[in-house]
Amino acid sequence: MKIKFGTDGIRGPVESEITPEVCLKVGHAAGKVLKEEGWDTVLIGKDTRVSGYMLESALQAGFIASGVNVRLLGPLPTPGVAYLTKSLRGQFGVVISASHNDFHDNGIKIFSADGVKISREIEKKIEKVLATELMPVPTSKLGKALRFDESGDRYIEFCKSTVPSEVSFSSLRIVIDCANGACYKVTPSIFRELGAEVIEMATNPDGFNINNKCGSTHPEALAKEVIKQRADYGLAMDGDGDRVVLVDSRGNLLDGDDILYILAFSNPNRTGAWSGIVGTLMTNYGLEDGLKKLGYKFKRANVGDKYVSEMLLEEGWLLGGESSGHIICRDLVSTGDGTIAALKTISSLLLLEKTPSEVLSNYKKIPQVLINVPVANKDIVNDSNIQKKIKEIESDLTVGRVLIRPSGTENLIRVMVESESEETAEKYASDISKLFG
């Protein structure tokens, strides 16, 4: 079975790629490999897609066939699964989710006992086993399955514990858009229990409406609701809760770059583990410049919070993230966590007694245009004629940079252009996008 891990696990259409058969075999292969690592129990969480019920059962059967015990967590944000995996020790975690994709897709993310996504080395071992015949262990050695009903409550209490005792949310009105996804119960509860007045959006999942014109990929309705409700902040989560974008009281959108800058600005300790910050190839150059002016070192990882996490570990740093809203606060969590990032950002602003606009006025983004071009085959990005034309267009760009990359999770080519003017960036991004159309 030819299944390959991408930038964020395995992901694709349920009807053709992430089928029950695939999940059965992935469960068996992953269980076999990870049991050899010394982990004999897996925690399985999921988002709210209708296909989650079906795929959960298939994965469960695969793990049991490999002799691994299963603990079913039910709907829970991806970072909640990562937290419990690390907290309960000696176990590994699996999330059934396609993150920000629509309900037609689903996927599998695997976390090690340390609460971080498994290494490429382990992924290769799993891929190798997938190419072999599925052979269950002897009946006497089959795994067993139980439900773990405390998962949501444990995650809620953990998130609340990360907020400094001197910070109070009691004066805040916050609109929370949960994308009809995995956060629909826990995130509003966390902010309410911290004292905030919470107005909910997209918290009625039906299996089909996840990320549908809501959440972090569609924050326009949230911005309008924040202004309408005269709220202090708005939060837009994605389908599995590992990323977030914020909206301020004026309806201004704060993406991952803005969140990183606020967290960096509010931190008085800029030495040792706090001396550097990791972004990605997509991070706005203005943020890099702004962070360096604050005294931080800055490095770019490949796109994907997994790669940000790996570079943070290599450098021994604690803060990193992506423009899309994957923020990793390694002083608190082991992976990208939208709820934790929002809690820490709002807490930082309260402690500073500043608004987001007051902090963000200290750095300036360069105009950046991103166009996602749908393609039938992402390999078109390597076409020599297209590459030649891209270089010709790029050579005409006097100031700025161009980044062309195939999406690791969707059939898209992502075209990003930065320039000193919005008009120039739009022109060059459009010209390059047409090469793939």
C-alpha cells in the first residue's frame, strides 16, 4: 500500500485516499512500529467530521490487531491529544483530522510519547510496514479498547493553569469562532471559567459544516461580529484547534506573525532559551526585521508546525510559529495550540496594559500576497519551462522575494510574493499563478 506522510501526517479525500482500509492498515503498521519503541497504548482523538466515526473504528481495529491497547478520547483538539499523550506517559497519540480542510477530507496525525509529532525516521518505518501484508498478533496478545471520558476536562484545567494568577479576564467580552470543529466545547468553556463573557460562533457541528465559511481560514464573519458585539477580542480556531487568528476590538485581523510579535515584545527575558524565535519560509520579512530590532535571533524552518517544532528543539528555543496561526509556546506545550496561543497573547496584552495596535505599531509588515492555485498534479511545480518563466518574472522584481511551493496537505500550488508595494506584489503573484492555470 503506497501511503506517504506529508507535512502534517496523512491527509486526503475520504472516498478515495483516507479510506477505512487505509486506516486499518495505518493503525496496524503504526502500532507495530511504535510498540517496538516501547509504547503499548494509543490515545485516539478526532475532530467533528462525519467520517471520524468510521475511521476511528478502522484505526482502532488496526491498533488492536498489532497488540496495542486503545483509549478513545472522542472529539478533542489536536493539542489536547498531544498534552494527554505527554501527561499520561509511555503512550502515543493519534488524531483523526484534516485540520482546516472541508468535511470531504480527513487525515491521521501521530504524536510520540513526548507529545510531539513523530519523526521522519519513524514515519519511514511505518511506510515500510504498510508495504507488507497485515498479520494480526496471536489472539492472546490482541490489544483492548476503553473510552477515556475525562479528556476534555483534563485539557480545560490544563489550559486554565497556564494563565498567570495576576491576570483576570473578567472585564473581557470575547467572540470565539470554533469552526464547528474539535474546539466547540472546550475553548468557550476555558474562557468562561476564566471569567470572560463569551459569545460563541460555529459551535454547532453536524459532521459536514466544519470549516465551512468559518474558523481561521474564514475570519471575516468573526471580525464583523466583534464590532457588532463591541467585543474586546475575537478568536478564530481551525477545525482541529492547533491554530488560531485573533481579531482586535476594531475588527483588525491578527495573524500568526502578529501573534509572534506580541509574544516576543511582551517578553522581558531575551536570553538563553528566549534569545531566538523560529518562523517559516512564509513568515513576513517585516516580522523578521522587527524581531531582530527587539534583540532576538530569527531562523526560518520549512512550512509546517512540525518543522518549526524540530528547529526549536535543535536551537533550544521556546517560541515559534507560522503566519497561518500555528503558534508553539514550548514553555507551556509541546506542539501548536490555538487556545494556548490565544490565552498567552491576551494575557500578555493585559499585563502590558496595551492594545494590540499599540504593540504592533513597533514593526511594519512588507506587503505580501499569497495565491493558492488549484492543480491536478502538484509535480507541475518542477516543470522546467515554468521554472524558467518564474525566474524571468522574479528577475524583474527589484525589491522583495518570491516563494513557490506545493501544498503538503492539498492539491494546491502556493504562490507568495513580497514587495515594497501591494500593487507590485499582486501583479507578480498573478503573473506567476497564471503559469499553473
